Amino acid sequence: MDIRADLLTSRAPSTKDVVDPDRTPPKNQTARAEDVLGGGADLNEPVGANPSEPPADKTAGILQGGANSLGDQAARGGDGLDGGVDPLVVRAVRAVELAGRDPRAARVEAEAVLEVSGRGRQREAASIALRGMALAVWELGDLPLADELLSRAAEEAVGLPGVAAQAGMSQVPLRALLGDPEAALELADRIESDLVGLDRCRLEVQRAVPLVLVGRHLEAAAGCTAVIPALVEDPRFHAGALLNRGLAYVFLERFGEAVADLTCSAEVAKGSGLSHLAMLAEGNLPFAAARRGDIPAAFESYQAAEHSLLGFPERLAAMRTDFAQALVAARLPNEARSLLEKAVPVLAASNAQVALSDARLLLAQVELLTGDPFQAQQTAETAHAELLDQGRSRWAPLATDIVLRARLAQADQPAPAFPGLLADLYACADDLVDTGWHAQADSLRLLAGRTAKRLEDREAATVQLSRLLDSRTRPVVRHHAQAALHHMNGEDSAAMASVEAGIGTFLTTLSPTSDQGIDGPMIVGAAEIRAHAVRGAEDLAAFGLELALLQGDGRAVLTWAERWRSVVRGDFTSTFTRRPTDNVLTIGPDCLVEYVRHEDELFAVVAQDGDCELHAIGSYAEIAEATIRIRYQLRRRNLRDAGPGCTSMPEAELAALDAVLLGPLHLKPGPMIVVPTGSLHTLPWPLLPSLRGCPLSVNSHAGGTPPRSEPNSLVIGVAGPGLIHALDEVRAIAQTHQNATTIPANKEAVIEALGSAAILHIAAHGMFSPRSPMLSSIALTDGPLMAYELLRVTRVPPVVVLSACEAGMAHAPMDGIAWGLAGAFLEQGAKCVIAGVVPVRDEEALVLMRRFHELLATGHSPAQSLATAALETDIPGFACFGTGN
């Protein structure tokens, strides 16, 4: 049973509450308005004309209050400007204008105006100064204090409705970011009639904040479109309107228009010296690219934005949160977790409460998705408390959902361990419905019903599952519930028919339009719908696999295992056909061993000699622990950094694991393909005693075709920096093959070689990033070649050799796709990748690779060449990924 959280919670774009980079914010800011109005400054003391770079504007690209020109104020007539502009008002307006550029200077200026205006009862100047003070402290990260100051600004403007409305205009996005977007929209409607001229246009820019937060993206975009022409002479709001519309377009999946708006916003801001606003616009490009599904562009934009925001940690934290949300939707939870773990502490330090709770809620989701239920429960409980403290009760059930899933994941026997768990699951599902989160409610109710069935509470299971048979329920979930009911009643044939029907429905609804959504406080676009649909289809295919395992039919298990993996990698055209009986996998001359798991039970399907056999293996958790121990010992042995006692092969551990994984399978000798599951992707399979010398390919699924051996194929070698023997290695390769050459170890040359080589050999340092597999890299002379950069190339060589430390390490967050460098090459079309799975010393790689290429040049397959070379040289650590036989 899969108890991971649904991928998305229809989460709105996160707030971007930031502080001045030179300020060390207190962990608990308790200052109130009266605490910041003391002191003052000489009104004749000039404010710096070139202030230092400020902190960021707010929310996912949406700026806060903003300044108004004196001309607009004078045009209001009855706002207290008797025959001219009051010099004190000029200084107050200057404080407002400075807030976005230099909040410290703005605060000094506002305090000075307040000191004088308080003595003379000059209400207009006082109100505007309070607004400037509010915007300054907002920039400095204290949203509640900013809200209090803006309320005081409105109260101070007695008899000056236009001035009061300006304070309210600044409050509109602030109230939304503090967790009450509906109240913000009501405030915007209430003050609109008191605003004139460009102020009404500026209000539309501000109104876009709550509109985006409640999912009314079309209205937000239309409002900005209507006022952009009028704001051309006001660069701050012109750039802000483009920025807000760009974000709305992202959620509407109008990505080309979104990128154009974000880029134009940055250009307008740069041209007016608003570099902080420009960075904010550019900081949203990774979010847009990831939502579009362009992962290489997303990471490139992120790294560029990260570099420009290094001096502004809170703004960078907010950008990381938004990017992480998009990465979760793109099914890269490990990368998302890495970003969120950096963002949450910064947001906490800055007291950016709304942004913090949103980020923490998302972090809890990815902790659960990446297999850390204990930490997910702790994080979600904290987020739940924060949401309630902020009055955001609508979002609290989302945190409860994660808490309950995490509790269930930690319970080997849920009933005795958590007597109230089932009741809590039912109650939370009801709360999700009441607060409008229908997709999440359906997912949790399905989990609750299946958990009740597992605990033999048939009555409760029937009640919960039957509630999902309503036509309003997403079809893939409805069919899953019907299948579970059939299975509970012993009708497995009918259950499998329901699974097939659900899969068929899923296949016909893969391309929803961008105006589709689900009922609730936020209307989600096609990206969220597809994410929920794919997640539901993955669960349904897993249930089909569970039913096949219960039947004990090896061919059915293999078929459903491949269908499940197909969902995960987004391939619905090859093995993923409408009926499993239409897809009898062709068993080639190789022996195929595919591992699957159900809860903690590990199974193996062996396909050889045209037949499929199913074998029970044992506890997945115990085997995963043994894999970790073996990898650690091999790392110490190969690096030789743990003393003389660690130089021998861990033969006993390898033999014990071999006996468990391969002993019961009765494998015939000859070439073999292994398809691991979970942590077994990281096992150095060629070192298992039964597989030494065996032409072995390790793949993420059973498909794939081997590379064709063609005479006189072009072989290109690359020697990276920092390795003593790398140059000797590639020279030896060039001498071994008839048509071989070497190229410089820079990115341009390597990427160009991808388009022409039949075999590419890279001898360079490699770095596998287990927390962010797509940030794995190979060191070149002009910088690292990142795994995500490979996703952009149009052609890669059929055979790639990565003679680099751990370049082949594959972290598989979900079965079916193995990321990292080897996975990225395979994803782009490489037939096989030879890569290290444990550290290999430079001088040993030279010996092994020389022999490997000698065998390859004489016509042996890549898998056979590697197996023979490793056996002859007694140098372990490399594996053949993909299809190398």
C-alpha cells in the first residue's frame, strides 16, 4: 500500500518575505508600531541618492505598496494640498519611494516626518509617512508590524479619503500574504472608489496578489493587462504589473507569454535602476521553466538567479520554495527537498510566517515522498500549528493529511500502534472536503478505506470506499475504489477489470486543457490535474501489480510491474497499453530478473527460455540495509582511507546478499538484465559472486535495445582535470580503436562530441549528489557538466563510458527511472552507459579501461567487455547501465 502524500496540494505561489541582507533578524520579532516611531532625523539631512541594494518585494513576484507621484496626489484636489504641495508631504512621499530601494533610509525619513507632523497635526504627511514606515519594515521582513502601521496610516488620514485609500492599497497584497486573500479582495473593493487617476491602475496590480492566491488567475492577468498601458511612465508598477501577469500566465500554462512578461519586467526594472525588482522577475524564471517541464532551463535559470541573489538570503529562500514546488510537480522530490531544507531556516529567521508555513508544508510532503515519514510528521505538525496561529484554518487539513500518512508509514501494525488512526483518517478526509480540497480528500479516503480493509474492518472499508463511487470523484480514483471493493469481496477478476478500466480512462485524459480545475478555494490548472492523474494512475497500476502478485502469475506480475514503471517515467506508448493481455513482453535471449516489492516484501520475476517465474525473496528493508553496508565497505576499500584492515573485498556480505537475491532463482549462465527496485539501484551488482564475469546490464525497466556493433565507429576520448592518469587513459583508448580521437575537456567540445561519437569515453572526476541527483556532475576544465544539461541535447552516443567516481550512482525516487548522470544519458537515448557505482582510484581505472576497450574493439558487447575486464584485472566498481549485451 502506498501511503505517500499526493504530489500537490493546490498550493498557491509562496510569499517572498525578506529582510535587509545586512540585518540579523531576531527569531521572534515582537516590535509594534510604537516601538519603531521613536527617534527622528534632521529634515535637512539628505538621504543618499544611491542607496544600497534592498531586500526583495513580496510574494511570487508581486510587489507591495509602491510610491505615488506628487502629481497624482495634487490631482486629488481635496486631500489637503491648499494651493500647493506641502514640503512635509514631499518628504513623506520620499520615504514611500525609498522603501523599495533603501528601507533603512526610508525609515529614517519617515521618522523625521512623523516627529514634525505630530507637532503640527499635519495628518496627510503623517499618514503618508506611516505608510512609508510600513513599507520599510515590510521590506525588513516584519509583515504583521507593516500591517499595523498601514492601519494607523489609514486612521490618521481623517477627512482625506484618497490618502487613506492609498494606505489601504498597500494593505491589499499584505493582507493576502498574511493568509487572508478574501479579506484583501474585500478591502480592494472598498477603497477603489476613493482612488483616482493612476492610483486605480496601481490598485489592479495590487489586487493581482490575492487573485493569484485564490486561484483566479484569468482575472489577475486581465486586470494587469488592462492597466499596463497606463503605467508605462511608472516603471515600478509597470514592471510589477508585467511580473504579476507573468505569474498568472504560469499558472494558466501560457508559458511563452509568461516568460515574455517576466523577461520584460526585468528589463523595465533594470532600465529604471530597480535592480531588486529585476532580480525578482528573473528569480521566477526557474519556476516558470519547471512548470513548463523544461528541467534543463529550470536549473539553468535557478543557478543564474541563485548567483544574483546570494546577498539576499530571504529572497533567495522564497525563490527556492517556489522552484521546489515546481520540481515536486515534475516528479523530482529529492531536488525539491534539498532546496526546501535550505529555504526553511532562512524564512524562520526572517519571521516570514506565511512564507515559512507554506514552505514547511511543502517540505513535509517531499520528506514523505522521499521516504522519511518520521521527519515528515514532525515538519507537518509544526506547519499545522503555524497555519492555525495565522488563522489559515483552510490549509490546516493539508498538514493533517501528511501527519496521518506519516504515522501510518511508521506503523508496522497500525491497529495496536495507533488505535485512533482510522478515525483520524476519516475525519481528515471529511475536513478536506469541507475546506474544498476534493482531490486530496479522495486520495486520503482511498487510503483510509484500504487501511480499514487491511485491518479487516470490512464495514468501515465498505463505507469509505463506497463514498468514492460518486461521479464527482476523479475517474482513476473511482475505479481504484471499485477495484478495492471487488477485491475485498473476493472478486479478483472483477477487481482487475476495474483496474484496467481505470487505466483506460487515464489514457484518454492525458491532455486536459488549461481551464480545467477542481472545486475548491483554489482552481488548479492542467499541471496540477495531470500530476494528480498520474499519481492516481501510479497507485492504480501498483494495485494491479498487487493483484498480480496475489495470483502468483509471473507473466502478469512482469506486465503490471512494467506498466507501473511506465507511469512513473511518463511513457504511455510502449509497454503501457490498454489491456495487459495485449502486451506479452518479448523475452529475448538474455535472462531478465526484475525485482518488485509490495510493502516490505521483495519478489523477483525471472524471464528466461520464454517463461516467467515468480519468486519470493524476503524483507526489502533488510536487503536495503545490507546494500548500504556493502557500499560503505567498498568505498573504504577502494579509497584506501580507513587503514590496512579495510583493503579486502567484503566477500562474506556479498555472498550472503547473493544467496538471498539470486540463490532461489535458478538462473542459467549467460547474459543477464537486472531491473532493481528502490535502494537496490545502488547495489554494485557485478560484484555479487553469481554475477562475476557475467555480461550484466542494470536497467530501470525491461525495455531497451542493445547498441549495434558497426565497424569503424567513431570513438572520442576526453581527459578531465585533476586526474594524473586521465590523459594516459584516453590516449590508450585512441590507440586501441581504428577510428578514435581525443578532444579538449571543455563543455562546448564535449556537448558537440555527443552529436557525432558512437562511443564517448570521459575520464574525469564525477560527483553524485544523492540529495539532488540532477545536480550530479562531471568535472571539466571550464566547469562541471551537470546531469540536467544532458536533457537538452538532441543526440547522445549509443555507448557512453564515464570513467569517473560514482558517476553511475542511481538514486531512484520512484521505480522506473534512475536519475543521475547515467540515467540522464539513458533518458536521452544512450543504449548503455558504463559508469562507476563506488569510488575507483585513478590508476586502477586506467588499467581496467585499457582492457575494456581492447575487448570492445574486437567486437565484444559493452557488458561482456566490462565483465571480462573486471574479472581479469580484479578491479571492481563499474557497472553497465541500460542494455549492453
